[in-house]
Amino acid sequence: MATTSPDGQVRVQLDIARALEQIGDEAAMRGMLPMLQELLERDVPKITQLLANNDVRGANPLLHSLKGCLPIFCAPALCEHMAVVEHMSKAGESAEVGEAFGLLLPKLQELQEEVTQYLALP
């Protein structure tokens, strides 16, 4: 579900109002968003590669990190999807986890783009 942020922009994955509720003010949130951006830029490609190599055990800690960070900034549906994939990675078969992550990947890429766009605002 898309949300309209206090800055008037419509976002699907990044929920600025939710982040502001949890963090308290925009300056602090803007200080934290680059950490999310870095995590997405660094870990999503690693997870993709690990799962392509059927290394679910290697992907699990990275999935776990993302799962822990997303609830601060993201729409509940994305958080729930991330939690399902991370849970699957604890005991799931590599093909099953890879397929589930494949469905999640476009949402994470959209989130990364939304974060980049938000940080580019004055």
C-alpha cells in the first residue's frame, strides 16, 4: 500500500511517517537512512549471489540484519515479507528460499530507490 509522506511524496516501501513516529525527528531519521541505504546496497547483492550459489546458511545472517532494520523505516507488508523469507532461510531448501527472495527482491530494490530519492530532497 502506498503512503503519502509528510513531504507530499507517494512511496510504496519507505514509510516516512512511521519512521518519524519511531525515531522522533526528521534530522535524526535523515542521519539513519544512509545506514539503511548502505545495508541495501551492500547486502542485497550479496544475498542474491549467495542464494544463486545455494548458500542459504551464508545468506541467513544478512537476511536477519535486513529483517531487523526494516521495521523502523518500512511499510508493514514489506516487513512481513522480509520476516517470512528470513524465517525460511533458517531451515528452508535453497531453491525455496531463492524463489521467495526473488519475489522480495523487487520490493527491496524499490525501497532502495525510494531511500535514494528521499535523501536527495532538500
